Amino acid sequence: MNAREFYDKVVQMRRMQKEYFKTRSKIALQESKRLEREIDMEIARVEGIVGKPEDTEASLFND
């Protein structure tokens, strides 16, 4: 997933989350959870490549 696809997916996820909290629709909840899983998987994939943010932060101050 590239940066634009990630952004678009996050926007879609937030819209579904807002829809769920507005309507309490079961379909909106399911779609929101599906999108959240996709986002979580992409974050894990990228962290596997570049490392976790806290790993990067620690290395900045441990010189």
C-alpha cells in the first residue's frame, strides 16, 4: 500500500466510524472494524520494514 492508498483508507475508516457512532448500524460497525484491521495490518507491515516509532526515537537520543 502506498502513502495515498493508506491515506484514502484511513479517511474511509474514519467515515465509517463516524457513521457507526451516528447510527449504531451493525453494517457500519462491521465495515469500520474491517477497515481498522486493514490499517493495523499495514502499520504492522511498515513497522516490520522501518521499525517502530519508539525504536527510532530511542536511537535519536542514545548517541
